[in-house]
Amino acid sequence: MADRFLEKIQERARARRLRIVLPESTEPRTLRAAVEMKSRGIAEPVLLGEHDAIRQAARSAGIPKERIDGIEIVPVGTVREAMEVMF
């Protein structure tokens, strides 16, 4: 039953093609979520942070470079800049 619920949410998200902005972009779980969203076509993930730090974190987490390359990375220096990207 829970699997069907998740499938339904994913189907709705795919239909809307939302952009989802993800802070904490050097966290392995965040990177894996971004890769899954992108590969399944659920949403267009946007990672907030420095390119080099995110790529290094992905390497450390065992995520191939080509899986991260297709995901938008937006460098932000302040909370205000992050808010402008998210909203």
C-alpha cells in the first residue's frame, strides 16, 4: 500500500516537472536523492553550493561524475541568495 502511495506521488511530480532546490548539497543522502529524482524524471533538482565541494562530496559518496553533471548547481554565498533561487 505504501509503495502505491509513493508511486502516485511520483506520477504527479513527473506530470508537473517541478524544480526542487536542495540545500545541504554536500550530504550524501541529498546527492543520492538528486540523482534519483533526475534519473526517474520525478523533478529537476537544483543543488545549492560550490561546484567543487559538491563534486568532491559526490566522489566521496561513490556517485559517478556523469550522474552529477546533468544536475544544475547554483553557487550561493548568502542566505538571501539561496532564498532568491528557491523562491
